Amino acid sequence: TGLISVLCSFRSFTIIYNLTMKKFIVTILLLSISISGNAEKVHMEKDAFLKQALGVSEVPLHKYIILKDDVAAGVKDILKDTYHLPAIKYYKNGNKVGFILEAIGKHEFITTGYVVENNKISDAKVLVYRENYGGEVAYDFFLNQIKGNSLASKDKLSNRLKNISGATMSVNSMRKL
């Protein structure tokens, strides 16, 4: 009976241990999936960007650029693809026009804010970055290359943007926008 009770208690221990380990492994897997799947980093809220960049205390009412016919063709030429929405919202204050635009980096959308003043980009910010890599496009050293740029031709900027190692697709997305 002593051996049987030892074996029974050992068996109970083994069952409890195996259940505990299974729960532990499932918990670790769920945590790793949620951590790796949630790379979204909000650098600035859309309204805060528009207020700051347009120099207003309240965000102006938006207007739309409808993407059809020649406008859609022009956007497609620049992006080498269609824009994911049928219209682009813009916000105007005096001679400043603000845009909130999105483009796919490698797998996820990058949400950006741009302000154009006198046909030049006067401000550029990455508002939300959702990729696991390439977030350097949100840093000032990269964004400062965009400021002051204008279109040299229908799809080329006046000043070339330097690439960032490991962020090529994100840089290309920012270049196209």
C-alpha cells in the first residue's frame, strides 16, 4: 500500500504538472502573439497635427478631392497603384493645406500628415506607424528631408530622400505620398 500511494501521488503530480505546463505554454504563446502583433505606435494624434501645422485652435472643416478620371490617373501614376480610398480629405487655412494620407509600408498602413504651403511641403509627420521595423521614418532626421520639397516633375520630388537601411519599403511609401 505504501508503494501504491507513492505511485498514485506521483501520478497525480505528473497530471497536475502537465496541465500546469500546458497552461503556461499557452499563456506564453498568447502573450508573444499579442506583443508581436501590436506594433502600432501613435506619434501624434491627427487633430493635434492639423492644429499645430495649420496654426489654428480648431481643426477646420475638411473638403474632399474625389479620385476619379484624370485625378485618379495622376494619383495612380505617382503611387504606382490606386489609393485605398475613393477620396482624399484635406484641411485648409489660408495658403496652408493639410492632408492626412496613408500608404502601406511593408505590410501595414503608415498614417502621415503633410502640410503644403506655396506649392512646397512645409510640414511632414508620421502620425501612426504600424510595422515592426522601419520606424525610423518617423524621426526628424528623415522627415526634415521632406520639408521644403516640391514636385520637380509629375512624380518626382525636387530633393531626393535618402534611404534608411532596413526601412526601404517605408521610405518608398513616404516618398510616394
